[in-house]
Amino acid sequence: MSAELLSTQPYKGARDFYPEDMELRNWFLGKVRDVLTLSAYDEYNAPMLESLDIYVAKSGEELAKKQTYNFEDRGGRKVAIRPEMTPSVARLVAARLQQLNMPLRWYSIPNLYRNEQPQRGRLREFWQINADIFGCNSYEADLEIIRVAIDMLLCFGADESMFVVRINNRRFFNDVIAKICDMSGEDARLVSKVIDRREKVTREAYVASLVELGLTDEKIAKLDALYTMSVDEATAICPESEGAQELQRLFEDLRALDLEKYCIFDFGIIRGLDYYTGTVFEVFDKHPENTRAMFGGGRYDNLVGLFAKNAQLPGVGFGCGDVTLQNFLECHGLIPEEYSKKIKVLITRFDDVPFVNYSKIANELRANGIMCTTYIGTKKFGKQIDYASKEHFSHVVIMGGTELENGEVKIKDLDAHEETTVKLGDIVEYFNR
């Protein structure tokens, strides 16, 4: 009886990346890196394993205990495979708080794991683009991080018809809840959890949850009115709020920079993680097949204090998953057909030419920055050309015994279907023309 074969499928909620998948992924993450580098952000990384405590303390019970892959290691320590990056970067900053030059602009693109039900745009293993600013307590940092998020989509050719940035402020939200609902502290936090889920449940369930928390029909009606208000109308309810003033200044500058066309005020944007303290935002896809929040972020002024006593270092940032970004690009047709077009050369071979002669050509091309390889194996010339086509080589170099004797090669452009005879000493010049 033969043994049962192992499955070729990846773990549920994770993906295999074949070369063509990596090529696409490297292309769009490369463009993102270019945008962040252009805005003077420095790249960092951190271990995949972190103490479970940092997620329990700052990300909330649901993420820490229900959505993490966690276990006890051989030393009895409770550890988790990172489900997000913000606590890790706060730990890194706290460790060198006295040496770092503020403000910091840092980014990373780590792979993360969340033990939740896979669905469109949400997998168990994913890569996330994280950008953060530390050391600036002004709305100016909020403005910059939102601008960077917008630039990240614009670099692919997106416009305001394709996405919208919905913005709120947790300080303003808390002050409004205190004023309308006469609640603060833990009661206000519970209301925020209900509002955060408002668009994911039925109207009946939403109202029932608020009533259970003690809100009357009159108070619920006042909250409902906020969802359709402009930023000027909403902040007029609580003009003394620090959060209201931050929102006003933020939107004034968004208008001045011609960025308001991408942004709206939305009182329903709360962000579920407990550590947000000020501006919060989410970026939504407008495509009818993908009308969902793609990514978001906000201000988390107290997070570094978890690792450094009496530290009050302000921070603001966002995270964008690679799955939702790729879905956005595909839905809006923003992936060009020739995104990966480049010079890629295959040097074919014949039995009457020593292999080392082909290797010398390959070495010269690579020394001059031209991607190439020499065919290895014994297939006939026609099969080598077929291989080059299937592997998306742009050119093949042909040198048989006659060409070797004459000190030349033939170069075949597979896209243009053109063949050119070139002297051995001029091959590099041909590809650099």
C-alpha cells in the first residue's frame, strides 16, 4: 500500500508566489518604495516573533488573543507571530529614544500573520506597507502621512474617481460622545466599538447595541446626523474640542494643497485598535466590485510609553496590505501590460563552440549591467529559441562555429523579430544603444 501523497496546496489563507507572481509584486512594491524614499522615509524591520504582551496591552483583546498565532516557547515566554507592525516600531524607537534624531520618518514592508477567516482582500499571511512619523505632535505630521498615502496611489495613475480618504479624529469623537451621550472613559470606548462596526451589521443590530449601552432614541438621532455632516458642520457642535481644531487645520491645508478632492470627513471612521488618540483615516476603493476599506491609520501618541517610562513621544502612521493594493490596481486597470518589460538575454549554444566562449560573453554582459544567462543542456537550437520565448527573454545571442571564426555574433530581438550581426567587441554597445 503506497503512502498518501502530501498536499501541494499552501496553508489556508497563505499564498505561493511563483516567479510571475513575484515579478508583479516586486513591481508594485518597488513603486511604493520609490514614493516613500522620495519623501525621505528610511526603511527598518523587526523580528517576526514578538512578546504577546505588547499586543494585549495596546492592540486590544480581540487582536491579541483571537487573531494572533501565539504560543509558549521553551523558556516559558508567551510569544506571537506579529499580526501588525506598529507595536514593534514603537519598541524599536523606545530602545534608542535618546539617540534618535526627531522627527523620524520610517517605513517597512513586513509579512504579517492574523488567525482570522480568509476573505477577499484579507488573508492570514500578508505583506503590509507601513509608514510612520515619530516626534511631531502637530497636525502637520497627520497632513504629511495622509499626503504620502495619497501619493502612493497616485503613482500608479489613480485619480479621485477611484478612491477616497475618509478622515475623523478620536479626540473630537470622544468629546462629541461626551457632549451628546454624556459618556466618557470605558463607556465612550464601548460606543466607539459599536460605531466602528456600524457598516458591517444591520441597522437594527446597530441601534440595539447603542440602546444596550444606555443611549436614547434622541441621542442616537443626534449621532446619526453626524454621519452626513461636513467637517465644518460637525466641528461646530464642539468647537472647543482640541480634536475639532486639529480637523479644521488639517482640512484647511488639504484644500490649500488641492488634496481635499481625495478626502472627506466621516464621523464613522474610528479605527478599531485601542491605541489611536487623534487623527484617524481609512482609504476606500470606489470600484463597485471592491467597495471596501483598503487601508488606514492614524495618530497614536502614547504607544512608545509602553516601553519607556514617562515617554510621551507622538507618532502617526498607516498600514496598507499588499492584497488590497493589488486588488485595487487590478479593478481599475492600473497594471500596465509591459510593467516587467526589460532586456533579458539568452546566449544560445552549439556543439562546435566551446562552452567557455559563451560564458565569456555572459560575463561581459553582466559586468555591464545587462541581465543574461547561457543556455545549459543539450536541446536543439529550435528548442532553445522556444525556451527563450516561454521564459520571456527579450533577445537571444547566436554564435556557431562560423560566427566564432569571424569574431561576431547574431543577436535576435524576439519582440521585433529582427536579427542583427554584431562584432564580438560591440555586443555591450548594441544593448546600451
